[in-house]
Amino acid sequence: MKNIVVLTGAGISAESGINTFRDADGLWEGHDVMEVASPQGFAKDKTLVLEFYNQRRRQLLEVEPNKAHFALAKLEENHHVQIITQNVDDLHERAGSTNVLHLHGELFKAQSTKDSSLVYTWKKDITLNDKCPLGSQLRPFIVWFGEDVPMITKAQELCEQADILVIIGTSMQVYPAAGLIDFVKLNTPMVYIDPKPAPIYGKSNLSVLSKTAVEAESDILNIVNLATK
Ligand code: OAD
């Protein structure tokens, strides 16, 4: 039984119908990132930001996990699998993965703007009338640009314990998430699955599969052989 740590990004959910951020049809198109994904943007125009995430949340109610999400869940039959996802969707959980750490928050949660420890399950729109019990506006439970990533230390510790690191569908451009690959042990095999993989330098144990996540379904199921061959 291996301890497999899997870092996922928007690409794994692309074939479920959720746009990635930096591909041509990315979510940010038509939106300045700082307008919809920063505390300053929220302070400037709460309605715009709430509506942006309300649309994402409504879409998430319509889509389903794909074969790559299910393959990762199936790996748990024989291995310990820890997902570290940058995604705010719940498609890993719906596919059956039981150890999922969300680095950048979760769309189906809302958070108090007064006390960040007050977090609520939230599947409908967040409106200007939605307040936490302390009376402050609720916001999407999303880590915005410029904000701390509270789960990063835990994610680093998990990477240190990995026997194999699998990276799926991320442009490796956003830190600190992209820096997690430096926390695995020196000889830990890494497999990076992405149709347009970002260049990663200085990792002698890295195999790259230029495939979509769904195309790589059988590679995911066979990841231990692939990583250790
Ligand atoms: P990006 O949009 O930056 O990168 C998506 C990656 O998915 C690219 O490398 C694509 O080549 C790849 N891709 C596209 N289609 C794919 C498919 N069918 N199968 C597999 N891979 C595919 O998304 P992330 O790297 O996840 O943060 O972006 C990181 C963070 O930037 C996000 O979590 C988000 C954003 O700002 C927050 O919201 C805080």
C-alpha cells in the first residue's frame, strides 16, 4: 500500500464542464481577476463578486465528476490517497474520494466577513441580505489573491509523507500551491498529467503525460506501476 498524494487543479474538472482559469475560455475572461477574486474587489463591488461566485455555484450544481475523479477514488481500494486540490468544486468528494484538502476554499460554503472561523454549508446564492450571526455580510469561502492560504502548512506536511506525488490539470503558476512539489522527499516519483504541461525544472523523478485527465484514466488507475517503473 502506497501513500499517494495528488495535487489537482482546474484541469481535472474541465471535462466535467467547468472552465479552467488560464485556458483560452477561462473563467476570468471578461473579468479582471482582481475585481472578482480579491478582498479589494469585494470591498469595491460586493454585488459583482457575489454574483460571479453565485454563477459558479449554480453551475456546480449542474455538473458531475468525470472518469478521472472516479479513478482517483477507486485508487483508495488499494492505497492511501490524499487529494490536495486547488479546486473549489466538490467533484472529488462526489466521486468518492475520502481525503480531500481544499487549498483555495469551497464553493458550497459561505464565510463570515467578521470571524473567518464561522463557515457554513451553502448551496444557494449568497446575497447582500445574508449575514452571519454576528451581523456581518457573508462572503464566498474562497481564498482570494492576497489572502493567506490557511491549509498550506498541512498540505506541505502531507507532501513530505508522499511515496508518490501525482499532479493533474494545473498550470503550476499559483503559489504557494505550485511550491508543494518542493516538499516531497528527494527521490519521490512524480507524475504530471496535463495536455499542456507547464515546464518543471530540476526534478529527475518526474514523468510527464501530455493527456487530458479523462484520457489518463487508466494511467491513474495504474499510477503505482507508472511512477515506479
Ligand atoms: P489554470 O487554469 O491555471 O490551469 C489549468 C490547467 O489545466 C492547464 O495547465 C491546462 O493545460 C490544464 N487542462 C486543461 N484541460 C485539461 C483537461 N481536460 N485535463 C487535464 N488538464 C487540463 O488552473 P489552476 O492551475 O488550477 O485560485 O489554477 C490555480 C489557481 O488559480 C486556482 O485554484 C484559482 C486560480 O486563481 C483561486 O481561485 C484562489
